[in-house]
Amino acid sequence: MATVHLLWDASAVAKRYAPEVGSDVVDELFQQAPLLRPVLTIPGYAEIVALLQRKKNAGAIATTTFQTAVSSLQTDFLMNPDAVLLTITDKSEERRIARAHV
């Protein structure tokens, strides 16, 4: 069975780390690995960290929850060899993913 690249929007993947409506669906998609290979842009990664920081600053999540969430984000995207972090210059990876889904 072929691997499918799942390009995450930051607001969607953030539901994995700061639970809200739709978090269960996001968690379910993450459980589909390695069939669904997670893809996130570098700006998207930064946006998720910023969102978590805003929630912590507003008192919506505790400091320990923030730390756990950032650690989980790092595990899911930085330490996961199956994850893809796209930068603006990743044209070859971008083309490869696009060709695979035509």
C-alpha cells in the first residue's frame, strides 16, 4: 500500500496539542502513520508554537501543558523520520509530493 502525504494546516494540527473541537479527528489521522506521512511547513510549525505560547500567556493552558505540547510537536515533526518539514526552498520535495498526488 502506498504512503500518502498529508499536508497539515497549522490550525488543524494545533488541535493535537491544544484540544478543541476536531482534536479526535486529528489524533485519528496521526494514528494512521506510516500510511499517512505528515507534512508541515516551517512557518506552520512556528505558528503552532506561537499559538501554544499565546494560550499559555492567556492562562488557557498551564506551563507544564505548554511544555508537553511543544515536546510532542517536536517528536511528531522534528524527530519523526517519516515527517516532512517544507521550507520555501524545498521545490524538489514540493514537486515530488505534487507528482505523487496527481
